[in-house]
Amino acid sequence: MTPTTPGEAGLRPVPGNPVANWIQALRPRFYIATVVPVATGLLLAAHDGHFDATLAVITLLGALAMHAGTNLANDYYDWVQYTGDLPYHGGSGVIQEGKIPPEAVKRAALLTFAAAFAAGLYLSTVAGLPVLMFTLLGLLGAYFYSAPPVRFGYRGLAEVVCGLSMGPVIVLGTYYTQAGRLSAEALAASLPLASFVAFILFGESIPDIDEDRQTGKWTVAARLGQRRAIQVYVLWIVLTGLAVAALAAAGLLPPLLLAELVVMALVLRAVRPLLAGTGPGAGAAAGSGGAAPAPGGDAAERGRARLSRLGKMALALYLSTGLLLIIGLALRG
């Protein structure tokens, strides 16, 4: 795909199915990161004797609307920020490919955010004002992730905001909606989810270090450079594993979640060549400390492809953690 500049994007519509284009923009394959924390909060509340199916459905729909709005707003404001004709690797790509005009994406983002606010407002009338506070916290993080003047995603705060919003805010908010109170166990259950959903962003940003630096998007990885970012990637897994083990030992997480340590070990083994700087892809991006391949060369593309595995492995860690957590909570007596 030939990249387009901001002035060109959306002015030459690409023929295609409008429904398919909007599905591409909404990126529903990532909504598992919303379904898992909502399900976690619901399971914890049900175990404590609190479950209302109507509130559960509204909570899930509101959270999904907020996630959809986040994706759409991210597409729009990344397009606003994007300059020059560098290849664009993030987002859904619908604006850059001319499939949906930028203003239509912006309007859709505002509509989905309005739907999320309406759901939170209704739930707060049933379960209490704190539910609205959780909703507003989520909306602030979702909108200003990319929107000016805050732009969390451009200031190295994307992982923190995403982790809090899609970890404690959703799990505790869901639990509170059902039970009318907070829970230490709900907070503990949200922590590995928060860590690994933020980890997905971190892993996916490592191959984009060059592009992000040149477009002013100073992610954590862009600030660290490739070599140190991979070191932090490894440390992140180790620290999360230690936290999971400690919380499980304290009885705040299901023992089944300890099986995730095996998955973590497998990922660490796969990352070892990049960490050592001896495997394929070492030095493939700026800031690595190694010799970079010639621009546009096959070596650069191969290096990027190998680095892209970091995001996929981060997603695998999140999915396996979420699955084990949900099964472990569901099987409790």
C-alpha cells in the first residue's frame, strides 16, 4: 500500500463494502480486552452473591462503545498528527487508505463515546454515583489518549492510561455496578489484566520506533530505543509473573492463574535472541545500538517482521491470562 499524506487521505475513496470498511475502523478483534475485564468483574460479583443480568448487559455494551470510540478517535487524531509521507503502521488504516473520510471517523467516535456516557449515566441512577465516576475516568482516558491538548499516547503515558482504564476502572466499575461496593479481590484480579493490556501497546510500539520518533509520537519505546525497549519487555514479563505468584499465594487470584507462568517462560525464551542482540532483527530499528540495515532493504523488512512478533506475543500473554483468570473464577466453589 502506498501511504497517503493527510491532504490526500479520504479524498480518493477506495471502492469497497462500506460495512467492511467500518468493521475495519472499529477493530472488533481487539474487543476481547474489554470483554475479559467486564467478565472478571461480573464473575467476582456473582461469587459474592450479586448478579443482575440487565445491568450486566448494559455494562458490557457501554464498555464496548467506549472501546469503539477509543479506536475511532485514535484513528482520527493520529491522522491529524501524522505528517509527511512516512509509511503508517498503526491504527486501522481506513483514513490512510481513503476508505472513510476523517470527519466521518470523528463523528462516529463522538457518537460511540456518547453511547458509553449514556450507559454509565443510566447505571449510576441504579447503582450509585461512583459508577458515573468510573465512566468519566474511562472516557477521559479514551478520548485524550490521542486527542489534543493532552495526547497521552504521544507523551509516553499510553501504557499507564490503557492499563488503568482497561484494568481497575472496568473491573472495579463492573463489580461496583453489581455489588454496590468495591472489593480488594476485584482490584487484585484487575492487576495482571492491566499489566498485559498495557504490555500489548508497548510490544506493538517497538517496531514503530523510527516512525513514531519522526512524527512526534514519543512512546515509551521511542524514548528507550530498541535495545533498551526489549530489555524492558523482558523485565515487564518477569515482574508481572512475580506479582501473579504473590497474589495467588495470598489467595487473591485463582491458583489456576499460576499456569500462566509457563506461558511467560515460553515467551521469554522466544525473546532471548533479540535480548542478546545476536538474533535476527537486532539493530533493525533506530536506537538499537547496532548497525541499521539500508533503508528500504529486505533486511529492514525482515527485522521489522521479527520485531512485530513482540506485539503478537504480548497479545498471547493477555489472552492466556484472561482465559485462565475467567476459568479459575468460574470454577470456584
